[in-house]
Amino acid sequence: MTGPQASYLETLAQQAGEEPPTGLNKSQASRAIDELRQKTSR
């Protein structure tokens, strides 16, 4: 995953009360961002 994706995932996971995922490739990170955005209504 890219640096910006990692940063955004960390922020979203924090808002969702979850641990940020690690070790993802770019497409996996994109899916994780989409899932967390749904959970946090962003």
C-alpha cells in the first residue's frame, strides 16, 4: 500500500475503533478504505 493509503487507513480505523490493517497491497488497502469509510460514514 502507498504511504497516503496507510495514513488514511490509520485515521479511519481509529475513528471506527479498530486496529489499522497492515501488510496490504494497494488493491487490498483500497478495499479496506472503502469498508472503513462505510463504517464511519465518510
